[in-house]
Amino acid sequence: MKYYIIAGEASGDLYGSRLITELKSLDNNAEIRFWGGDKMVLSGGTIVKHIRDLAFMGFYEVIKNIDKIFSNISFCKKDILAFNPDKIIYIDYPGFNLRICDWAKKKGFSNYYYISPQIWAWKEGRIKKIKRNVDKLYVIFPFEKKYYNEKHNIDTFYFGHPLIEAISSYNINKNFFSENNIPYNKPIIAFLPGSRIQEIKTILPIFLSIISNYPNYNFIIAGVNNVDPNIYNLGSYSNLFIVYNKTYDLLTNSFAAIVTSGTASLECSLFKIPQLVCYKTSHLSYFIGKLFVKLKYISLVNIILEKGIVKELIQDNLNKKSLAYEFNKLCEQETRSKIIKEYSKIFDLLSVKDTSKKIASSIIN
């Protein structure tokens, strides 16, 4: 069969890569065309657009790039028609994907949505499009299945969270320090500033502002290849380093992490790394977001456990003074032990065997 997959962000690239591997394993005649990133490229298939050209964060940023977004939508429709897939698979990225999904249904295509839109957080009105256009909906959190089934009477599929199997299959790199010319003489603090250019530009400078206060730690940035290296603008710190596309190697060796809200916070929990979760965007985007977002927390750790386990520094609360204060608390043994103890509950909630294979099998059949 012919599969057309659309992923627009780094997390979608990870999940999409594992899905492609399983589709090819189960369907010897699989022909795959996709929007995604480097991980999906390595799994096989033909890339149409790279995620570096797709991810825009916040209302202001979307408006600023609206012409490019509509151009991508138009191109995507033409490309789907030319490829004529048997099945279209959408991975998260709802602002773009729900538009394509609506159009594709009218054209008679079969729609499979993997990593469902987080309408439980905001834009619940999107449920109408989902009901109308999605043939199968796959969720990655237990509470999402309950939400869709009980509140909206939509039969959904839950086969666990794909991040569990990704981390479970990770092989520890014993040469991490030597390969990256990092001295093994101080505890490591991981900076995970996100994968979008806007995130990195806004948030990373605040992370860097505290380095001079802590000469007894080495700080390492988890860089991504899909942004210009100059965006990281490291400055001159003797205890600051950067590694690219080696987040799991970094977390394996970290004492603590300072993280931009998103999948990275869940990854830290599964590696049992105490963390601070941060988020900052333009004032306009934040103001509009506050009007619509219904969540008490922004980090996946706190959302899943339904309580404030990890500290969140949001918007104006994310500054050098508050970050240093919370980082000091994070390094205290009592705080670390409490956080790590709660992390184990997350693994138990999300762990299901062969997640990607079960999703691929469901799509094929």
C-alpha cells in the first residue's frame, strides 16, 4: 500500500520514524512519502518537506509566517493528489494537519490520526472536524482515551506511549564524553531549549544567564540539526558545551535538566532526571493563549500526574533570578528524591509493549 505521513515537529519525527519502520516490516509493498525530519529519513521513504521549514510557535509567529503556511498547505494537497495514497497518516501538528484532513476526506482519502490533537487543553471545537474527517484516532495518554470516549463518544485506540519503546531500545553510549570532547570532572546539567527557532531564541539566553553562578557544574545544550548553529550563540563559558541530536546520551549522564515545555519534559521523567520546566513566548501569543488554554499545568509530567511535581517557570516568571533560585532547590537531595519517586508512576501509566507495531498493524488492517 501507499502511505502519506505528515509530521511537523521534532517529536513527530521520532514517532514517525518508528511507525515507518513497523509499516515496512508488516507491509512488504509499503511505499511511503512523508513530511518529517532526519529520523524519518533514516527509516526510509521519500521526504517531501523537512520539519525545519514547518514549525512555528505562538500566535504572532504563525501570523508572521501565514503566507508560507498557506503555501505549504496548497503544495501538500497537490502532492497528495499526485501520489494518490491508500492511507494518509497525520502525526500531531493539528493546525496544519486538520486542514489537510478536512480536505482529504472530501476527496475520498482514508485518514488516520496518530498523536491526537490536544483539544482537552484548548480549541475543543476541533472535535467536530475530528468526528467528521478522521477514520481512526490514536491517542498516547490513558486520560485521552477516557476523554474522547466519555465526553465526545469517539472510539479511540490506545496502545501506550511510543516514547517508552524509544527509550527502552536506546543503547547507552559509553564514549559520550570522549566523542564530544567534554571533560568528565563535574556534574552535568542538561539544557533542552526546544527544537523551534523561536523557542531557542527566546528561552536559551535565559538558561545561559545562570552559568556564571555555577562553576562547579558543566552545562550541555541539546542541540538539533534542523536550526542554524548560530542560533545557539553560546558566548564564552569554559563550562558550556553543545551536542547535536544526542539528547538521550546527554540525559543518561545528567544530574539535572532545565527544559523547554514539551516532549522533553516527559523524556527527562523517563530517564529519571530532576528538571525545571520553562516556557516563554511573545506577549501577544501568551495573552491570547491565556484566554483559551484550559490547563492548570504546562509540563506533561504534571499533566499526567495531575499535580505539581516539577516546578514550572512561565513567561515573566522565567528570568535569571527565579531560574537560579529554583535551580538551587532542584539540586537539593530532598527535592530530587521526591521528583524521582513520582517519575516511576509515569512509566507504569504509559508502558505498553510494541506500541508502534500495534499502531502500524491497526492502520494496515
